[in-house]
Amino acid sequence: MLQWVATGYGVLVAVLITAAAGVALFVSDTSRREMGFKVLKLVLGTATGAGGILALVVRVHEIGLM
């Protein structure tokens, strides 16, 4: 069950990063582009921060699911 949760979290983070990067790079409206960069920084900061994916992967490995 925990493997499904970890996989779902990873997929959700990947989709959010992809969507925010797409908006930040390919939208011509400057205000929407700036908001895309803000969301991208927010998602990357929370997902790859000290309490993010690395801690989740270590915990899943300790449990023996990986």
C-alpha cells in the first residue's frame, strides 16, 4: 500500500513540475509566465527539500518496499 502512495506522490509532483515549467517557458503573457515560475519554484522547493522525496525514499527503503 505504501508503494502506491509513494508512486502516486512521485507522479503528482512530476505532473506539477511539468505543467509549471510548460507555463513558465511557453506562455507569452508575462504575468502568467511569472506565476508559472513562482509555482515551479514552490513545487521544486517543497518536493526536493529536506523533508521531501529523499526522506520518503529512504523511509520506503528502510521498510523494505524498495
